[in-house]
Amino acid sequence: MSATIASLHSYPVKSCAGLTHRQANISPGGLDDDRHWVLVDRYGIFMTQRTVPRMALIRPRVENHTLFLGAPGMPDITVSRPAPVEAPPVRVRIFAADTLGADEGDDVAQWLSDFLEMPCRLLREHPKARRIASPEHVDAWIDKHADWAGAFPHAHRFGFADSFPFLVTSLSSLDELNRQIQERNAERPVVMKRFRPSIVVDGLEAYDEDHLIGMRVGPLTFAFTKACARCQIPNVDPETAVVGMEPTLTLARHRL
């Protein structure tokens, strides 16, 4: 079975708007600068569109490891302080896993707090962070598919993504989902960016990815260790931050 890569995407600040790339540097930890920053609330808890959908309107971009942020009605702001190794580490819990961040300072914290209308701070991944992607799922995949896995590494250090450094989606599966949505109601189709993929592939049949163990792109091997259990973030319109009922209603009917 063969397919082609249709697009590549990264999300410099967790749960903010993404970037689309014609090409990208890649490592076991994901695309360059992907989920390298995270917002935390006044209690130090990481923030996402699940509870703060307005985050979808924050537009990051990265040039030479310098972060630029824009948002409707706000002047752009630059965050250009690479976190030194000696920067005071701030402990961050991403679901069940702890990792380390470095605070990016008061100016950007105030900018974000003003736009989101709630106190928050911006943290960059700390140089001493050692968060490993769901080792129980990776180890189980390697054990089950040893012949195909070859020398696939057990440990993948990554940043502030939920569980894994990559998410792969299929254009055919999105087309089928939109057909089902329009069959149920007259809502307009949902766009792929709602699902926040890293790699979008073309050339598969709808939901073929359910049955694949991985993919190879040149010398690179990607393990399909776990299906993504969808939260409510795809219900957030990435252009307006308005929360609707789709695609969750249709996914619940056809994909559970």
C-alpha cells in the first residue's frame, strides 16, 4: 500500500494556531519547534482550546528559534530569549506526565493575559526537560511488530504535545467524515486543521489508517502506536474560535 504526504504542520505554542510547511526538519521528537511552548494558568496547569477556545486565534510563527505572536486586535509581540540551561525550571504536568518549562517573562504573559482575559504565563521547553512519549504504547508496538520495527528506538523525547510527537491523518478519511456530516445535517464541511495533524497523507481509502502498523518515508519509520481518542478541540472553528457540535456528533455515531 502506498500513499503520498499531502501536507506538514507544526504548532509552536500548544493549542494555538498552526503552521503549514512545504518541508520541515524532523526528529524523533517531532517537527522542529512543534509544541515547544505551552501556556499555563495561574495555578500552573497547562491550557488548551478544550477550556479556552480563544487560543485558536493566537497565531505563532518561529524564525531562527525566535517566537512571534499575533492575535486579532493585538500588536504583534516577539519572544526572543532562548532558555539557558541554568534557567529556573518550572514543573508542568501534561496529563499524567511531568516535564519542565522555562518562563518567557512578564511582557508576553501580560500580552496573552490581556487577549485571553485571564491570567496566564508562557513557558518554553526547558533544556533539561526529559519527557518521553508513552513508553508503554511504544514498547508494546515494538514487541508486537518486531520484524517490521527493526531498530526502532524505545524512547522518544518530545515537548508539550499531549501524548506523542506526531499525529497522522488522511484526506480520504476527512472526505468520508464530511460526507457523513452533510448526510446528517446541512452544516458546512469541517477542515483538516481542526484535527491538528502533523502529517496529512493522501492516497489511502477512508479509514485505512485504522489497520496500518506504520509508514516509511525514505529512511524514516513512523510507528502507528495508538489511535487518537478525539477530544472536543475539533469542534472549535479555528478561524472564529466558536465551538459547535460537529464533528463530534458524527464521529460518535460512526467511529465509536
